Amino acid sequence: MTLRAELRGAGWRADLSEKNTLTAKPLIYSVLNMRIHLTFCVLVLVFWSLGRSQAATLALYEFASSGDFASSITSVNYTPSNATLGISPTTNTASFTSGRIEISNTDYIETASAALADGQYLSVTLTSDLGFLLTLDTFSMGHARSNSAPRQLAIYAATNGSSSFTSLGTVGNANSSTLTTYTRDLTTAPISFVNLNSVEFRMVWFDDNATPGVARYDNITISGDVAAIPEPSTYVLVGVALGSLWLLRRRRFRAY
């Protein structure tokens, strides 16, 4: 049996240089080195995903029965508010027909910003529990109107209790008994919906049409996830583990 074969049988890898110099390195070193790298990658993934939950529907307002302003989806980690009407100098009244909410009033304002300031809106709010944060992905809703109701709908949002609302977009409100679904991708919104304590959405109706009418809404849906805020000790433990792996790898490298 040759020297090369004997070394291989003993678990060693040998290479003969041009000067017939034998350089040997145990295969076990390569295996351990690979395991260290894999463990390091796993710890990094665990650290990155600490406290994260899967994206899901966090709130759904179906207005299924008379006086039902509550979300049909709730959680122990956050609280969706009841849907509420803005406080307007004119009269906003809500009725429930065919599993949707219909809002009537006696005055309509020409611009979205003025209607927002005047209280011509329907509002919903999500608030995270202590030790948790909200990250939202999408907002959607069904909408329509009667013949004389406002022909425009604007969506506004404010985060973390701010009184400053940002427009997420405006859509035409069709004259129909059948609702049209509006969906807004919040990951491309002009404000961030990542790691929030709270967020409020306001659906504002506006138009220069002064004739009384009805704005129809249903299936207001807010999707995303809620994440636990990791304790500082968790970050310390993960950091120590990563540091220990680095030292172990360095020592084994020097040993061979």
C-alpha cells in the first residue's frame, strides 16, 4: 500500500509537492469548519427573526349587523378599535344594509384635505400591546355610493399617535350598489408602516356635490404582522454565541 493510500485510510488528506514534501491536513478539520459556518448562519437567521410572526389579516371590519362597528379579527398582541365617524359640524349618520355600512350627511366639501379637517371620514385604529410592534403590508376596502353622494374617496393615515395625516391615495367612488375593492400597498406608501405602536386610517369622502347622498363601505381589511420586541438580554446571548463561534473557528484554524 502506498503512503498516500495509508494516509487516506487513516482519515488524512495528503498532497505531494514538486519537491516531494508531504503536506497533510485532517479531513475532520474541514468537517468541523463546515459545521461552524452552518451554526453561524443558523444563529444569524434566528437573531434576524426574533419575535417576528407571519404576515396575516390583523383587522377586518365587515359591518355584518346593525351597530357592529368592531373588527371581526382580534389578537392578544394588539387592539383594533371600533370604526368611528368623524366629528363633523354637519350630521354624519350610519345605517347598516346588506352587511355593509352606509353613511349619510347633509353637506359635502370640495377637497380631500378640507373634508378631513371638517370630520367627513370613517376612522379605524390599530394599537400594539406593550412589548409588541406592528408592521403593515396592505390596506383594502370595498366602496361605492348612491347617485348624489360624493364621487371621490381619499385614504389618509397617521402613525404612533401623530395628529399629522398623510394621503395614501385618492380613488373615484362609483355610483353603484355593488362595491368596488380598493387596495393600497403600504410597503410603497409615502410614510413607513414598519415597527409601529399605533396607526390610524381615515377614509375621507369629498366632492363639490351639495345634494345629500349615501357613501357605502365594507370589508375594511388591514394586513401585516405583529412582532415581540426582544429583551436586551436576548441580544446579549446571541452576541455571545456568535463571538464564541468566531473564537472556536480561529483556534481550530491555528491548531492545524
